[in-house]
Amino acid sequence: MSGWLEVDQVLIDRFADLTGDRQWIHVDVDRATREIGGPIAHGLLTLSLLPSLTASVLDLQGVTRGVNYGFDKVRFLSPVPAGARIRSRHVLKAVEPKAGGVCVTQTCTVEIEAADKPALVCDWLGVFYA
């Protein structure tokens, strides 16, 4: 399990600027507060934070490089409110030979502090080489 990471409005706004996804539920604080209780993070922002969350979880020794091979079964289960803290939980699902390395599949769950449901669940595949 990773440590906690705050998803504040500044991070949400920066992601919106980078991706061009400036939907009001993410960036219009006044309207989002009036209509849905406050702004929420983009689902893809939450997904994109997995590498930084994972850095504190995995200790891969003898690996010279790793390649992101993709995601399976990505599900956004609950919105992340601006200002919320998230963390990731990782469970090793499979390790298989792949292209001269090994493909590691881990089930990742991004939890929201004090929430009943996680923000997202996915299977993340990475190929690692010695």
C-alpha cells in the first residue's frame, strides 16, 4: 500500500490544462460546489497518478528497465473530491514471460481516505527486463 497523496484543486487544474479537459465538474469551483457539492478530479488524473503512488510500493531489484504494457478492466467507481487524499493498494496477480522479460500484472485499487468505495480498480501490466 502506498502513502497518502492529496489531490488538490491546483493539481486538477494543471491536469485540465495539460489535457484540454476543462469540464466544469473539474475546474469551475463555484458551479461544481452549487451543483454537485464541489469539484472532482478527472478519472484519468486518478489513473495517471498510479506511477507516483507505486514508486513507494514496488522494490524491483535487478531490473534495468520497465515498460508500461497497459491496463485491463479499468473501472472508475467513485469520484475523488478536490482536496481528498488517495492511496493505492497493489496485489500481484500474475508473472509471465514476455519478450525477453517478465510481464507483471497487478490489481491496483485507489482508495479515497474515509470513503466507502474506492476511486478506481484496474489490472496494470508492466514488462520488466533484467
